[in-house]
Amino acid sequence: MGFFVLRALQRSRTPLSRLLSPQNPTFQSRWITSTTDLHKPEASAAAASEAPRPEIPPPRTPVGGARVHISSPEDAIEVFVDGYPVKIPKGMTVLQACEVAGVDIPRFCYHSRLSIAGNCRMCLVEVEKSPKPVASCAMPALPGMKIKTNTPVAKKAREGVMEFLLMNHPLDCPICDQGGECDLQDQSMAFGSDRGRFTEMKRSVVDKNLGPLVKTVMTRCIQCTRCVRFATEVAGVQDLGMLGRGSGEEIGTYVEKLMTSELSGNVIDICPVGALTSKPFAFKARNWEMKGTETIDVTDAVGSNIRVDSRGPEVMRVVPRLNEDINEEWISDKTRFFYDGLKRQRLNDPMIRGPDGRFKSVSWRDALAVVAEVMHQVKPEEIVGIAGQLSDAESMIALKDFLNKMGSNNVLCEGNGIHPHADLRSNFLLNTNIGGLERADVFLLVGSQPRIEAPMVNARIRKTVRATHAKVAYIGPPTDLNYDHQHLGEGPQTLLEIAEGRHPFCSTLLSAKNPAIIIGAGIFERNDRDAIFAAVETIAKHSKAIRPDWNGFNVLLLNAAQAAALDLGLIPESKNCIGSAKFLYLMGADDVNLEGVSNDAFVLYQGHHGDRSVYRANIIFPSSAFTEKEGTYENTEGCAQQTVPAVPTVGDARDDWKIVRALSEVAGSCLPYDSLAAIRARIRAVAPNLLSTDEREPATVSADVKPEFQYNMSMSGFKSAVENFYMTDSISRASKIMAQCSASLLKK
Amino acid sequence: MIASTGRLVGRRLSEIRHIFRQSPIVGSSNAPRRFSTALNYHIDSPDNNPDMPWEFSEANKERAKEILSHYPSNYKQSAVIPLLDLAQQQHGGWLPVSAMNAVAKVIEVAPIRVYEVATFYSMFNRTNVGKYHLLVCGTTPCMIRGSRGIEEALLKHLGVKRNEVTKDGMFSVGEMECMGCCVNAPMITVADYSKGSEGYTYNYYEDVTPERVVDIVEMLKRGETPPVGTQNKLRIRGGPEGGNTTLLGEPKPPQCRDLDAC
């Protein structure tokens, strides 16, 4: 053995004596050396000033697009970060000043959207004339402060903090799901020491059961309390807390309790270590193996920005993308976890129901020919098209154009009711826009339960209520909104009282500066929707909710397709078209009531999931889901966004608009577009706002131009528009995770 | 040569570590690390579950109201510690989860905020204790003066383990950190829950010996009240044994100019 070593050493031509001499660094054991003389701020300042360096280093770009908004010049103060002067507004913390200056300060407990805890101590920096390193996340920046982030003191402080954090942290990165995207891993590589001095036993903590979504490995927890603050501040469920003290401290619920929040999945993202990870994603993939596709969510009308992480043909997980105007950096649990529905119950091939009532796979050619033949046999006005809640604008315009060409004008989108009004955009959009809700000081929710209809809008309202103590009043069935609210009543009776000024809440509404009235889209299904809208418009007029600088008249839609459908004019000609239909074209419509459809009607279901409508369908066209196609969706505030295909589609499925286009050709009334660009050119003619992607197109015409007339209002109370938050569309109904959620989180 | 030295050093280090690991810790089980409190989570049991009804007694409701009056009405949560203490006294020295829920209702916060406080402070007992809860100071001065022997004597006499209640429900022994009687170390505290929150006492017994603590336990068992304070008959409170040796006369007045002479 020694011989080989000797040979190897000789070959490397290094004199053995040099190798073995203590001066050689490779053979010295590396200990954590302490340069005590540099640990005093004066000394280190002196040491730093000795080093020759330019007066003012070149400016750096702010970290993570950090923005500074200085309202008036006297509010600005100047601080120096590593010698580089930055102007920041008063009240910013040292950490934020460093971000503006382009210095990324390591942190665990600090999160820009949560309150400041200051308990991880990772963000220590040196401040001149301060005797000790300063926790930058909790220290307000003062004028002329000289912040040093790169000095031996700061480095030593971080290294020390990191050593303490790793003391009780299991080094199980190889089996940890956070591995590869772990803040602790990254920061210990960047700022930590390469060894620790801890030789005692590590502690272990019992794992908690937070429900079917969040997996806990509490031994990995570093007690940053981000999850506690998130649950308390953003999600509004005060279930999590910090229990115990000292080294026995742990995060938990104390009593056995599931985290019953529709935003609980976000704790997975904010957890800087692997203590809270995704349960459905556990041990499925590593983050570097996946392809991220930046797309948008279609489970509700908010259009949260998401990234779909896929590996090969499989969607592995969904994570949020930052969009300050829509979802900030949160997404709802349904958005995050319904993706497993994309792999189940999928329709692969075109299928025709045989005489025995069973479906049989056929080729596209045959299926299209059958449908075209049937369509020519029925009267044009008996053809009805219904777009589903997940339909994109392209396929909806294709469907509308095709049926119009066939002579029918009965095209509608489910969720919009039987007689929707599409003339005034302000009558179906969230005119205040989601970000604008933060400026409101009084909310009136009319038949809308934003917590289950649009959790991201609810999070905004909650944020506003917490920040400005805005008042919330609610009319509708009893519900649990996670902020203080006044339950005024259950139905139109209360609405009338407010409209006529007889209700005690009127005084609050009248004294409000920026009142926001939010009408739930569940009202679209009521026959007296016009009367309710008229009452709400009266209230809006009295409370001055519609002004040139503020539009507080809002409709909160339920589905991703609704806004675009109304913009494209998917409005049926006759009110009971479904009952009289002989040919029903269901383009992903699963939530439409098919009981009234006559038995001899021919039902074509075109969709990606074998869901409710398939039971009635005579023929099935498989289409691709939102993760597999490029499509335009308009969210409830009127912002058009596009999905991007992340994975290939399954089986013989095709994009919706392509199927419609193919069918139109077989049926002999060919649509004049063959490509997505051509179909978008057609959309430009109908609703050009759908093409200005990621831009909010506000409604310009107000409700004032509406003709006045008398409506009858029924006094039956408002109903919940969403029965089960976790199962609202065909994808989430096919999802196993969502089924688990409904079973465990919704049980009373 | 270096390799063999390294090996030697390594072996020596592991030996040293081994010695430290094996160091006997009196009064504890074989757990490698000890924590100040019991479990940080709740396990349902017949006498401790959220469904158990629990309310402040009428007299204590008045006291709770009085405690709340010390704080501004929008900072009711500040009363969490005194109210938990009151609840503990009422419930025989410990806090079932339903008592914490009741406190949370009074101060209008989520229950978890109360659990956080109750788990943080070791003087809130979340498991059953005896009517007389004996707390032995385990901090350095008392430890040097033999607190481990005292705890051992108590545990042996009562036949229980630490934090365990005797069969008759009378006594339990726990450990407490410094209670500020270091000059009279070692010391124990007796929290007397036998008379409810009205007759609740919390007495210090200082300068105890293993024999004396057994006497104290026997006296408590007989229903007597042992004299509180130092148990060393030769000492008066914190004074030295056998009377003062210094400062015997009147202390000299401070040196300053004679104001009367002005």
C-alpha cells in the first residue's frame, strides 16, 4: 500500500518532504480560524480602508427586481451599502436598502409579504459605529448609515449563525424533497463553514399531520416561523404556533388539527427548508429534472400565474409565479394540487356510443363524418353549442363561428346563465381590479363567497382588512370568511333595504371613501339577475362607488372561460335553447344541467375528461387540457393571459379549435382559419382586448347608459355558487388529491 | 507518522467524548438530552381533552374580570399569563387543554396563541401534578450545594420518578430553575394546590438537607405547615449562620458635609 502511495507521489514530481511539511496547505487540517483582531468594527474598517479600492464601486442592479418608490424628495434618505450610495424612502429596513443596492442578504425568517420576526439572525450585517452585527431585516435604515455586508465581521456572524442553525438540522438532504431548491442548502454552501463543532446528539421532533397536502418532517425545521406568520396573517387560520422553548421549541398545532385553509399549500413554498413539503409530490422528482413552463391557472376566474413543472409527458407539480397584480406569490390549493387529475379519466380517442350503450373507439375521420351528417339532419336553430368553464378564447370563437355558419345562434358558455348581458364589459368584470381592492375601505359582498370562489381575491380582501381595517359586509348564505365581517342577511331583501337606504349599513357605505361592491357570479344563474344588478347599481350610485378615479362596481366571476366568452359574445338567441336542442355541442361543458335535454337529442361531448356530461354524450371528441395547448384566457378583472403547452397531449386528442375547424370542413362550411395566428386575427376583429396579453383592459363604458325599467326580484336567498371548493371542474373532479381534500378538510 | 498521530488523537477524542456521554445524570432516565418541559403537543386522554367542559368558577370569574381590568380593552391578550395561572390554581395545579381553550375565549384570541404561552413557561403544568407540587431548584448554586441529593431523597421517599404523581395524588416532584435564593441554597418550593385558588400558597424552603425535605414532606402529609424560609435554625433569613460577623454596630453615616453646620 505504502509502495503505491510512494509511486504516486514520485510520479507527481512533488518532493515528498514538501508534501509532508506542515507548511503545505493540502496536508494541514483546516480549522475554523478566528481573526479576532478583525472582529472589532474599527479594526475591520481600518483593514478595509487599507485595501486599495475605487471610491465608489459601479452601481449594481437591485436584487429580484426590487423597486423603490419615493413619493416626495424629503422622504428619501441616503445610505451607503458597501460604500455605494443608494437613495431609499424613509422607513425601509437595512435589508431592503441592501436589496435596492443590489446586495442579496441571506435570510430565512424574513419574507417580504409577512411581518418581520427577526429570529433567524442570518441577515446579520455590519453597520459602522454599531458595536455588534445588526439583524438587517428588523433594523430601520437611518440617514447616512454605512452598511457593510462583505466584511469579516459580517461573514463571521453569518458563519456562526449558520453553524447554530445546522446544529439540530438533520443532514438528510439526499432524501429530502427540498434538496436542490433549499434555502438552507444554498446558503450553507454560500455563507456557512465547511464543518461544525457540534458533537452532541441532534434533537428530533415528532411530525405533525397537517392534512393531505402538506407533508411535515419537523426535525428539519429551523424555527423561522414563516409558516406560523403565513397561517396567521395571509391564510387567516390561526392553527399553527410555536410551542415550547429553547432547544425543545417546535412548530405545531398542539392539539391534533388539520390545516383547513384554501391557501395551505403556500407554506410549502415559503418554508426555507424541507420541513414542510408537498405530500403528493413527495419522492416524485428532483427540481432540476423538471422542465418549468410558465403558464396560467384555469381553475378559477382569477388566472393565477403558475409554473407547471413537468418531466417528460407528466405534470409533476404546479408552483406559483410572481404577479403583483393578480396572485402576488400565492396560489390556492386547488391550483397547486389538482394536476394529478390531468393523468386520470382522460379521453384518448374519438368514441361513438353504440346501440348497446357502450362507447366504441373510432377514427377521427369516421367520428367527424358522423357528426357532420347529424348536424345536417337537424334544423339550424336546434343546434346548440355550450362552451365549458375551461375553454380558451380561440376555441370559443371557433365554436361560435362554426355554429353561426351552420345557421344557429345558440352558443353559450356555462356559468354565464341563460340570458347573459355582454354589452357592457363593466357589468361582468371586476372593475376595481384585484390589486386595486387594496385601496378600498368598505367591501360589500353580494352573494359572493370569495374564499371558495376565488381564494386569491379573498387573500387580497383579507390583506386590505388587516392593513387598513377596512369593513366587510356580506349578503348571502352563512359562510366562514377568514376576516372580520358583518353578515347583513341572506338574500335580496337585505339588498333592497340597502338600496332604499333603510339599512343601518348604509351610513358606513355612504361615509366610505372607496367602497367596493362585489357581486358573485352565482347570481348569473338566477332569473332575477337584472333586478339584483339594478339594486346593486343603485347602491353603487348612492355610495358614489363609480367615479372617474374609482370604480367600485365589481363582478367576481367563477370560471376561467366566462369573461372571454362574454367578450366574444357567446350569448344564446333563445332562453330555453337547451330544452329544444336536437344537436348539443358540449365543448368541455360539464356543469350545465342536461336534465332538460330531450332524449332524441344528439349530444357531442368534446373534452379532455370523462366527467359528468359523458354519461349523456352520444359521441366523444377528445381534446387537450390547458397544460397541453396554447390558449387565451381572460380573468375576472379583464386581463388576457395565455397558457403555454407544458406536456404533450394524450392519445389522439387535439386542440379544441382544431377539432372545430376540422368538423367545419367535413360539415361543408369551412372556417377560414388554419393556424393560431389566423384565429387570433379573427379574435382581433371581435374582441381585440383578448390579444393584449398580460394587460388589463378596463371597461370604458359605465352602467349609466343602461335603459331603466322595472324588474321583479324574487326574495329567495342567495345560494353558494361553489359547493365543494376542491372540486369545481372536470380536472379537479378527476383528481385523487382533491378527493382526499374534500374528504378530510370539508367534513364538518 | 502523521497518520498514526492522527489516529491516536482521534482515539483520544472519542474516549473523551465517551466519558462525557457516560456521565451519570441524577434523576433522569437514559435520555441523551433533557428538556425543561414535557411534550409540546397534546394527546387526548379521558381527563384531558378538548371536549371536556371547563369554566372558571364564579369566584374566579370575578378575579378574571379584575385581572382583565389591568389591561386596555383592546389588549386583552396581555392577561394570558395571569389567567392561565388562575386556571391552573383552580384546576389543582395543572392546565388541561379545555382550560386553555377557556382562557383563549376570555381573552378573545385563537387557542393556539394560549398554547404557545402555556408551553413556553415551565411553571404551567400541562400534565397532572400532586396537591403538593415540590420543585427542586436545579441551577448551579443549588446544584453545587447538593440539590441532586435532595431530589434523589424526595424521589426515594415518595417512590416516584420525576414529574410523576404519588398514588394518593398528594405529591409530585419537579425541577425548577433558579428561584433567586442562591444565598440559602439548596432550596425547594412547594406549590400547594390542596386548597384551590383561594388558599393557594407557593412557599420556599431554603437551606434544606436530604433529611429535612423528607421531614417537610411528612409534615405536609400530616396537614401541618412547615415553617417557610430557611430550615437552618442557626440562620435568620439570608443572614450568616450563628449571627452576623460583620456590620455589628450601627453603620457609619455617609461621608458628607455636615448640613446642620451650615
